[in-house]
Amino acid sequence: MTITRRFVELDRCRISYLTAGDGAAAQPILLIHGSGMSAGSWVNQLLGLSATFRVTAIDLPGHGKSTAIPHASVETYAATVARFLEAIGARRVIVAGHSLGGSVAIALAARQPDAVTGLVLVASCAKLPRAETPGERWLAFLPGPLRRMLFFTMAQKLLFAPGAPSGALDIGMNELHACSTETIRKDVDAARAMDVTHSAAAINVPALVLCGSRDRLTPPVLSKDLATLIPRSQLGIIEGAGHMLLLEAPELLNQAIVEFAISLKVEVRSSVLARELRGVSLIRRLLDRARSRTPQPA
């Protein structure tokens, strides 16, 4: 299946996005990436879900090939996504967001409740605990090149579980290296300032909250709190995965999305349904196990 890059103009902002799946009648799903990433971080979902869904992955402003905006926040990103959906004529979409993109998805659902049929929130939270370490303060005083080198070393340890597949590491770290320093700074500031608690509590669509059991950036306890906030939600923990579970465990994530779509009574193509549902009982077991125990931080 071919992944195609397209562009749309929103006033003075040019938004880039990737698409896969050519069935006009297929259920649309929008993918929103996390901090320092781009639509390319969803490559395994663009390829793995394209036989079942019409998949669109957006480059948020300043990421990938999209134009930057002066002020970046969860709300301004959500406003851009809402206008983007209107511009491409997408209605009644499932929205999947990773990390900061999950918070953007929550804000989008609060802003455009009639446009979203369901949410898949991957390694996401409503609000980050405030916890700047002495190391972070010390990092700010280092020379630029050394600071950048140490930042990427720290980022890899936070983003990926030990033993993560080399291919996942390559894609994720290449994404991060390709992102401008200014955009990363804006994303970090947006993440620290975000609080979508009230929006999450007011969501009236089904939500699937997924987290890696070894996520050190947004540990499972934050996903549990998020699932508690959203009235119609279910929680799943992917054992052994870290924060970048969309790259570390793409097959499990894709199966979970398909199962969630079926729970929404979404139309899927019968010719690919059996293939997509292989191992779906595993996802049920993951979800059942998550309900029966309290996740602990990695």
C-alpha cells in the first residue's frame, strides 16, 4: 500500500499530511503525532491499517513539512486540526493521538464533538506532573552541541523501553533529530502547560487508552488516571513497551485499534477483517487484565 504526502492551505499556514487507503467508503481515522515527531512516526499504522481504514496522519504546525505557527499549545494545535478536518472534508472520524497528540485529540473532541466518533489515546495524559530534575536545570547551562548530544541520549532512554527493536529506535530518533530545536522547545512548553482534565471529563464518545508497561515518560498510572476521567473509556497496558509503543509494538497497537473500531460498530471490509483480527483475543485479554489490576509506574 502506498503512502502519499499531500498539502492543504489554512490561511497562511501550509499543513502537510500523509494518507494511505484509497477506499472512499472506508472509515476515516486521523493520527496525531507526539512532541518532536511528525506524521512519519505513524508509518506502521499508515501501512498496517490502510487495508481497513482511510488513514490520515497530520504534521502538526512546525513539524514535518508543515508551516510553524507563532504560539504552540494543545489548544492551538487542536484548532489547527479542526480546521484541517474541515478543509479535507473529513467527518465522523476516529482520532488516535500519541503523547502530546493524545491531549490534542482530547481538546479536539471537546471543541468538535460531532466530528469525532471515538478516541484512541496512546501514551497520553491529561496533565503532566511538575517535576523538573536538577539534571534538567544543569543541562540548560551546557554549551549548545554538548547540550544537544545529551538531550538526545536522555530522550532515547525516556522514549524507548530497554531492548526496543532497532528499527523502532531508528525511526523514532531520526524523527526527533529531524525536528527543529525551536519546535521541540515549543512542544516541551506546551506539554508542561497543558491541562485537559475538564475536557477529558466532558468527552461523550468512547475512548481507548493504551500505554506501555515500561513507559517512563508518561507511566501507566497517568493512563489509568486518564481512563478514570473519561466516562466511556477502556484501558489497556501493552506489556514490555515503552513510550513509543506505536513503533515498539505496532502489531498490537493496530489490532487494538481495529478491535476498538469494531466495538464502535464501524464498517470494515469483510475481505480484510479476518486478517486484521488475528490475535484480537490477545487485545481482549490485555484490556481485561488492565481492568482487573492497578497499573504501576515503570
